[in-house]
Amino acid sequence: MTLYQDFDQEQIASGPHDVTPADQGAEDFVRTADIGNGWLHPRSSNYTFVVELTDGPRHGFGVYKPERGEAPLWDFPSGLYRRECAAFELAKLLGWALVPPTVEREGEAGIGSLQLFVSTGDDSNFFTLKESHRDQLFRMAVFDMLANNADRKGGHCFLGPAGELLGVDHGLTFHIQNKLRTVIWDFAGSQIPDTLLTDVKALQTTLCPDPESTALAQPTASSLSTQPKPATRPIASHPPTAPPPPASAPPTQPTASTPPTPPSPLTPSTPPALTALTALISQRELAALCTRVETILADPTMPHPYSRHDIPYPPL
């Protein structure tokens, strides 16, 4: 496996792309396929590579985000790749096929996330879809509330090959404090449809059987109210030219080498997606997720932005 700096857009676009997100076995393909050569993505703020994937006769590409390539943040610990994987597991628990299969894999640059690369063949994004795909975007907006997504830019959602809405770039999610930052404010003040609330209620039953499980999370019911907050970091116009060595995190922040404490208890009947989710985020983050679930069910009204800080920049 070789990682190149020059992004071969023509080769990646031409494929082959034998596996799509909706295919049965797509997750297993990403989890077990051989990882081949990769190219540094030119428009990413962290080191992100598009890599070849091969599993017997099936070929495709994946988006590889190694932990070593993550820029340090003041408000998120290292190991953002875990949150990429956790967003996929949350979508599975909801039954919402919003996130391409994303798993934890070891690559040329070390441990990281590997997500199925989706070739769209168009330039669809939130701004081109906001009038024609309102129902799907409403579901995406609720998903971002649940995941506490701090980085939903317009280009982070697009149409997949089957016409389904997909979302990517979920490294800034699952914080215990409110971090919701998104371009999807079109539904502010609207009531969440019953069809979506049914799925959120089912998530509550699976995720938060104990009402006191949210006691570890701070803040509590106010976690969905938007508050002014500084941008997480400026987006670099160009990525660095070579992956940096692993950086040691500040003493007050957990590092990726320290596994998060899973909630208890887990039983043999626990859904695999929940088992995976509890291994990817901390117990406090899981409790904060439960708080957001319960807050949505108690008041199923989409929030309003508080200030310009609740809209990511650049928006696309």
C-alpha cells in the first residue's frame, strides 16, 4: 500500500465502484477488503486518503482517515476517527441509511476510520437538494441533533447512486456539550414528523432503558438549546505535505490509546450496533446522547440557530 500526495481524481471517478452503500454486504466489504494504494484528498482539513479496496472480484474505493493525520483540537480529544465510526453505528440503530458503511481499520498510516467511497457522478449538496428532498433533509437534521454534529456543511450531504441522501464527515460529533453547527436550519420551529419520532422512540428503548442513565451527562435538558460558541478550528486551505508524527494530547484530555469506558450492562441480546457504539464513545458521551434523545421526545420541535456561530464556515 502506497499513499500518494497527488490526488488522481480521474482514476477514482472512473472506478470500478462495484459496491454501493445500499448493497447487502457493503459493511463487510469495507471491513475485510484489502486496502491498496491511496491518494491524499486535496480539500480536507485533516489527512484524508481515498484508497483502493479489493475483495476477490469486487473492487471499489474507501475514505481512509488515520488518527495520525488529525489536527489537534481544543474541545475534542484525539481519535476523531472513532466518531466517524460511531455516526454510522447510530444511523444503524435508528434504521436510517444515512451514513455510508464506516469501520475501524488499520492502514498504512496506522489506525483510523475507513468509509466506503461513494461515486455520485453529480455535484449534489444541501443547497441543490433543499427544495427537492425536504423529507430526507429533515431526517438528516434530526440525525445531526442526535449526533450533536458540529460540522454539517452543505457538501457533507449528497445523493448516492440509488438517489438516497447520504451524509459524511462526522468526526466532530457526540460531544457532551451542545456543538450543533449546521447549514440545515430550514426546519427551525417545525414539529418533527411522527414517522421520525417513532424511530427516535425505538432508539430510546434500545439505548436508554434506565431513565437515570443520563445522570452522568452535563449539561442535561439544555443540551439542545443553541449557545454562542467559537468555531472549532479554522479550515486549512491546503493540507500539509506529509503526515505528522503522532502528537501527544494535553494531560487533561483523554487520548485515543485510552479506550472509552463502555456502559453497563451489555447482554448477549444487545444489538451489535449498540455494542459497537459503546466501544467508540465514552460513557458520558453515551449518556449525553440519551439526554438528547429524551429532550427531542419531550419537545419534538426543531431548534433555532442562536447566532452565526451555529452555521459552519465555509458553508459548502
